[in-house]
Amino acid sequence: MRFYYAHRFPEAGVRGSFRTLEHSTKEIMKLDTLKKLYVEELRDIYNAENQLIKALPKMAKGASSAELKQAFEDHLEQTKEHVERLDEIFGRLGEKPNGKTCKAMKGLIEEGSEMLEEDGEESVIDAGLIGAAQRVEHYEIAAYGTVRTFANLLGEEEAADLLQQTLDEEGETDKHLSELAEEVVNQEALAGDEEEEEATTTSSRRR
Ligand code: FE
Ligand code: FE
């Protein structure tokens, strides 16, 4: 392909492709070892967890179901422990935890906040909050799964154990939220729909 362009555009083509090659090599050089990628990804999760520490109290405040409020409060305490585990890992690595912003978590929290601003039926808002929280948990599960695997590959056994503990807790939280949705919140939200439907039928019959 490069020969083709070199033939067609001897000046611009070759220089252009070299410039691109140089540029991409430079970018890749920054993350030239799995260890560096591991540390970068840990920083990303560290930032994500700290964003959650700020967001979870707002979600707890916005939830109407007592059980859901409790679930958010409990997960806030767990999340603080997740940060402590990461601090421990960074301490052992001799690396700083700061310096990255997890854009994905920022977006997920933003979507969750939209739900908090909505005006509507309490149980419906709760169902939406659970959906937002589960998206967060799934993101964390993916992220922790990755760094746990990296830790294993790098022979960082203690870190792998700590990351696995957090991964398990994220999984449990996700499961608990599913149960809350299925057993309590969605049922109440659906009951609201049925009442609404009944009211509409009655009023249209009156006409
Ligand atoms: Fe977490
Ligand atoms: Fe979590």
C-alpha cells in the first residue's frame, strides 16, 4: 500500500506515512510494558472509585425504597474499602494513584444524576437508579477482572488477591441490586402502571 502511494504521490505519500508511523510509535512507547498498562488501569479504577464515593450518597438520598437506600449506603462503605485496597497496591508498587480521570465513570454517573433530577413515581425512579447503579457495577467488574488478570500475569499475587476480593464484592452488589429490582422495586413500579391503566380505562368509560 505504501509503495502504491509512493508511486502515485512520491513526495507527500512517503513523508506522510513516515510521520504517522513516528507519531504512533511515540504513543505506543509510553505503554511499552504490561506493568505500565497495569498501573495506568489501576489509576483509572482509583479515580472511578473516588468518583463513586461522591456519587453514592446522592443516590442513597434520591432513592425512595428503604432497602435501596441501604444498598447504596452499604456499597459506599465497601467502595471506601476498595479505595483502601488500591492504596495498598499502589504503596507496594511505589507508584502514585492519582493522575487519571475515568471518563467512563464520569459518563455513567452523569446518566445516574439525570435520573435523580427526574420528577415522577418514586418506584419508577428507583428502578431507574438501580439500572444506573448496575451499569456502574458492570463497568467495575470488567475493569477489576482485567487488572486482576494482569496482576496474576505479572506475578503480583497479593495484589491479585486484593483485586479479586473487590471483584467479588462488585459482583455481589450487582446481584443484590438485581434481587431488589426483581423482588421489590420493579413490582411496585409495575403496580403503578396498572393503577394508571385502570384509571384511564375508568375515565374513558365515563365519557
Ligand atoms: Fe468499587
Ligand atoms: Fe461498585
